[in-house]
Amino acid sequence: MLLVPIKEGESIEKALKKYKKKFEKTGVVRELRARQQFTKKSVRRREQIIKAAYIENLRREEGQL
């Protein structure tokens, strides 16, 4: 359960914005969408390898600048 502390005089809109941000960070919606369809283990692993190579390439380029 997510708790959002509200300061005195804080508007509902700000509290809602904080709640939405916290909810997004938990990754519930992302996980729910991923569970709607089955992906083979080999496909998931391939996607992880591609993502890792992409991130490593970005870091390598960043180091050269």
C-alpha cells in the first residue's frame, strides 16, 4: 500500500501527483502488461543481452567525449 504524506495546506492535486509518481516507480502497470502475454525464456534473455549492449555502447561513447 502506498502512503503519501501530505503537508498542511498542500493541495489535493499535488498529493495526487506524488501518488502517481510513486505508483509509476513501483512498476505495477509495466509488470501487468508483461504478464498479459507469454514470452519465451530465450526471447527474454536475447532482449536483456541487446539492452545491455546498447547501454554499454552509450557509456563507452560518453567516456570518449
